[in-house]
Amino acid sequence: MAMKKIVEKVVCILLILICCLPLVSGSSDDAQSVSCPYPLRQLTMYDEKTGWALSMENEILFTENGIGHFEPVRSLENADSASDRFASAAFLDQRTAYTACFSFDDNQLIVERTQDSGASWQQTFIDFADYADICDVGSIFLSFIDNQQGYLLCCSTPAARLMTKLLFFTDNAGKTFYFISDLTNIIAGYPQGITTVSEGQLYIAVTYHGIDACLYQSSDSARTWKRVEIFPRTEDVRYVDGYAPIFYDSGGQTGTILLNVRKEQAVCQLYTTKDAGDNWTLERELPCDTPLSYSIDNSSRIYVIDQDGKVFIFHP
């Protein structure tokens, strides 16, 4: 009888531990806050150790020892973190990065590039005086297809719910850019980012109100654009923040997009596509109602930066 009572107690304890296990380990949707020495604006990690970041103070950061050990490798002195004049970065691989910001006199766009993890940088100056009458200094977005071809989207500050949107292209690693399109009357909403899959296929994600889309797609090198319907709009949705989609193959078939759906409360939703954006499926909801940007590493870990520059990791 004594042995039977001991066995019953052991079984009871094991059952309690099993029931408590999810509370200890956390579910897959729980956010893991990560300590970083800098508040961030952008982040690209290739694995748990190696990655790039752009700080709120417009410093380019690099690490080979994890997010907690970022070190500045470049300060974008022309950028102004206290206004709409902010920098943008495109992190192509572990050695190659591009940045863009305006000069202080607003007459030039400055694009910088490194191919040695930030040890050295080259500059390109884009004369912006010809566009100053139609586009003041607002937001900039960069996206590169490879180490030669890339797009730069320059947007004005919003005025009367309108925003000028000018698209530039480079095919020589950012040494020169040329203007290719004024998207002001084509892309509605306020751009949040640009993604390039190939020279012909690119996406622009926007914040939209009313019946506008949160994602636009071009399949012919930005000559024509179409709205991408990700989910049916319902009356309780006030507006949607779309963040630049991430694609995992050169053909652009498989990808992910983060949406911040604003109802009475904000809902952060992750959608996936397996047919080049023709159809999107809700994959999961993330408990982060104020995202600033996001990225995904080679092991499908999701990194979300909130409006304060804090980093949260969601495991697959």
C-alpha cells in the first residue's frame, strides 16, 4: 500500500509538471524581447549571430556575435532622426549594405555602399534639384535585387492626403541612379517599404485608408502596377499598415507580409503566399500592436521592431 501511494504521488506530480510545461516554455506566439544596446529602425539577421541594423540615430550597425553586441560601422551624418528626414538601408548579404539619405541642403540624395561589412564605404550623389518643386524631403526606401541592380523610392511629406512618389533604378551597384517613374497617381496611400524579387518583379507596401490596397505589385519593371488583395475589407477595419513583403526564392513564389490591421484594437497579422502573391493566407497573429519594421532570418525566426526601437523575436 505504501508503494502504491508513492507511485500515485509521483504520477500526480508528473501530471502537474506536464500541465505547467506550456506556461514555462511559452507558446510559439509569445514574443521574446531581446536586449540591444541601440534602439533600432531596421534589422536584418542572417542567423542568431550575424546581421545588420539601422539605429534610430541613423547609425549603421553590424554584429557577428548576436543582437546584444551590435557595433556602429557608419554614422549617416546628413540624416536627421528628429524629423521626417530619415535614412533608409538595404542589407543585401553579410558583407554588402546600402544606405540613402538627403544632404542638409536637400539638393542631393546620398547613397552609400559597402562590400566589406562596413570597413570601407563609397558614395553616390543624386542631383535632386530638378525634383524639388514636386517632391520635398520625406521618406526614402531602398531595395536591391543583387549586388548590381536596385530601386530607390523617394517620397515627399504628405500634404492634403497626397504624397509624391518618385522611383529610381541602378544597374551598376549604386554608382549611378536614373529616374524611371512618378508613381504619385498610381500608388495610393503612404509607402512603408519596397521589395524587389527581380528586375521585373517588385512590390510597394503602404498604409491605406478607405478602399485603397496595402500592397502593389509590378511584374514589368515598374511600368505598370496592380493592387494586391490580401484579405477582404470589412467595415470594422479602419485602416491597414502594410510592411514590405519578404520573398524566399529568386522566382518570387514564396513570401511573407506583415500587416498591422487597425480595428478598435490593432491586430498584427502575418500572411504567406506560395503563388507569387496571387493568393495570401493568414499564417499567424503576433502580439505586437505598434510595429515599425520586421524581418525574417534563415531559420524562419521573425524579428519585429516596435515604435520605440525594441526588438522582439517570434520563433517558427
